[in-house]
Amino acid sequence: MKVVMLVDLKKVGSRGTVVEVADGYAMNVLLPQKKAVVATPENLKRVEKDTLAAKGKKDMDAILAQKALAQINGKTITVTAKANPTGGLFESIKEKQINEAIEKEFSISLPESAIKLDEPIKKTGVHPVTISLHQAKAVISVSV
């Protein structure tokens, strides 16, 4: 029986693909658990429409990410932290603090996973930080 997958399943198929499975597996597992629908022309059109809509949303997210990162590229943000007289920080600066400073200063909300630090910042000074989101990249300076 031909079915259109609604979820990703190992060894069966990925979401949106048409696969041929045994009738019993389709009737007893995939269809009752709503992991697939029968591959009728209406269902194929609906899945194709959903796939195009998801692709359009992903493209729009990429465009918005590019605009946001272009706005902050090359800028400097300031993060305050307590330090000893030699410049060592009592608490290291991590992605979360950098993200909060970006939100506060530029009103841009980014996922913490977009901020790439080789290791947490442990000394005062100016440190370059790379931000990458949807294949767009920006480098900002973090002043501690």
C-alpha cells in the first residue's frame, strides 16, 4: 500500500515522502497512530502544499535572520561582571549573558545556540564573538 508519511520514521521514510509498505503495517500501525495517510490524490496535494508552505517559512526566517545579523554585525556590546585586580572574572561570561546583552541593546531575540563561543570569556577586555543563524553570520565585539 502506498502511504504519505506524516512523521519521520527510521527504515520507513521521512515526512512528506510517498512510500510503499505492507498493507498490514499500514492498516495496523501507521494509519491508526496517524504517522501516515493513504496516498490519494487529495492527500498528495495537501502534503505538497504543506511542504511548500514550510519551505516558504524557512526562507522567510533566513531572510529575517540575515537582516537582524546585518544590523548587529561589527557592533560592540557591553557586559558587566565583577573582576579581580588582574582582570580575571569571578564568573565567566557565557552565551546566555551575551544573548541578554544583545536583546537589551538591539532588541533582537536570538537563540543561544546561534552564539558561538570557543570557551567562556574569563578575562576583561574586548572579545570577538561569532553569531551564525540560518547560514548568515555576524561578528560582534563583547566588551567586559
